[in-house]
Amino acid sequence: MLPRALHTLTRRTSLAPILLAATARAMSAKADLRYVSKPASDAANQAVTPAKYPRELYPEIEAHDSGMLSVGDGHSLYYDVSGNPDGVPCIFLHGGPGGGISPRSRRFFDPAFFRIVIFDQRGSGKSQPNAAEDLQGSLVENNTPKLVEDIEKLREHLKVDKWGMVLGGSWGSTLALAYAEAHPSKVRTLLLRGVFLFEPEEVDYLFAKGGTQGQHPAAWAAYCNYIRDTSDDFEAERQNLLGAYWKRLTSDDAATRLAAASAFVGYELSISKTFVEDKIIRECLETPSQLVPFAVMEVSYMLNAGFMSRGQLIADVGKLSSLERVCISHGRSDFVCQPVSAYRLSEALGKLKVPCDLDFVAAAGHSDTEPGLVSSMVTHSDAIRDLLAK
């Protein structure tokens, strides 16, 4: 792992900007599935016709306010606000890093009760610069302390006294914890999905030492084979697979960048759901504005240990003692973020006497599109609503 002092990779690496015009031809190509493993069989077609669960997402709603917020360092963040303009403020923190938001992000909250805020983090989605258009600009001061500051700037801009709920999934759970520990007086409750604490063993398991190959051998093999097939010295590069991906993701060649992003993101998407839907993988790999930030930001943060000190989130968990409740939804079959991380967090919160509701969801993996996780998250969201309404 690289030291936390390296708050921005642009200070130590010479990177050529990625210009949208320069990659237009590659961006119009079909999804590159050469290094995406074949999904497991799904004879019941549950990827398309899933089992029914007690709760589903709230209906689609439109934003009643949106804008771009300049947060410094050349970054402007896209945000929008929906739901009850006079409701209890809540905020959705997307995963990745680099995953971005969508209108679906609003639907985990009761729109009659909550004032719902969603935003694209630095380098992602509609925020500028986007990593697919300007890699160098997107990475300037793109690190966890700065993202925590951005949430505070957005809170102040929207004149929010404190967040009734902060919802974060996967990387978003990491950021939610980091934010709540930095600003405990500004958060009443947390709702977390797929907890990731950014411990070294979590990073190694997922991207360095093949921890996923026990359940997903073909996916891990494809992840490694992309580097093998594009390497002059695979024996050396296999010792640092994340570094090898970073080298290709920051290549001067647009086709190399997109191929590396497709292999990297394809690997993660192929292990993220219990029932994998090819259509979802294809859509992501065919959308460079989503694909490139997802790959670049995730590798950047993984190489830099999340821009946090080792064990920081558990070491600082005492700062969360004033939280009114923490709810956690975690797939029992989550092979991206291991269930043990959610358990460790719940145990640490229990020692603080913070009310914590940990729900391990059977027949669910990592993605917040899985119906079991959706039901768990909306159930938790409603429970927090009822608590805040008292």
C-alpha cells in the first residue's frame, strides 16, 4: 500500500489528460467482454424474474432542485434534491469510488418524509471534470478527506443543519463512516449496505491475492489474464496487479485505457450479484462516462489504502457514540465486501451502546439492485424514518 501522505496521485505520476474527443471512436464501440467470465446458470431466470420480497423501492420521483457546486481544486459536483422540501434531510453516498448516482438512488427513502439529496463524487457522473474526459483533472485532490469536506460543503450550501440519515453502500459505506467520524454532530443515523472498512486484508482479498477465486475462479482468472495477455513481464506484474491495472488505465493509448477499464469493472460486476444479468454488465461497459471513472477511481483509492491510516474507521469508531441508530444490510453471499466487515462494525458499535440493526440477507450478494437487499434497505430506511418522526 502507498502511504496516506500521497493525497493525490497527480503529484507523483505523470498522467496525460484523457480527452473525450480523443476517445470518441473507442467510446462508440460495443462492450468489451473478452475478460468477463461467463455467469453461473440461472435456470429459474431469477435475474429477470426475482423472488418477491416484502418491500420494494419507492416510486420514481423527479428532482425539484439541482445544480453544480464548486468545491475547489478544479472540481464542481452535480447534486439534486427531491422528496419533501421541508422534510428531514438525508443524503445518498454512491459506491465505487467512481460509481456515480442515478435517479434510482432517490428511491430508498420515503419522499413524503425525507428531503433527499444525491450527488456525484469527484470525477464521477455529471460532476466535472469526469475521469473519462480529463483523467488528470479528475484526480486532483481526489481523496477521502476531500470527499468528506465536499459533503460538508454541500450540507452548508443546502442549509442543512444535520443529516437525519446518511445512506452509503459499498465504498459509500466507507465514506459514510469517515464522514460521520469527522462530523459526528452533523449525523443522526446511518444506513449502510455492503460494509467496506478499507482494511488491507479486504483490498488484498478482492484485488491482489485472489480471495474471490474460491467462489469465482473464472472471474479471478479473467482479471489476471488481462494483465498476463498485455504484459511483457507477467511474473513481475502479478505481484502487484493493482499497479499493473493502474499502468494501463493511465496509458496514453485510449484503446488500452478502455480495455483495462472493461476488464477491471467486468471482474467486479461479474461477482457482485447472486444472479448475474449480462445486460447490466454490457450497459456499464458500453458507457465510458461510467466505466472509466469506476475503474480509475477504484484503483486509485485501493492503491492508496483509501487515503486513510490503517484501521482508521474501527480505531475511530468511538466518535460515533452519539448516533441514534445504525442499520446495516449485507448480503450473506457478498463476495465483494465480506460479511465479516459488517459484523466487526456492529460489534464495535455494540460496545458503544449505539443501537445497531445488522441484517444479513440470505440469497443476496453485493449489488443494491438485488431484491433481498432492496427490501432490507427500504425496511431499515422506514425504521429510521419512524425513529426520526418521534
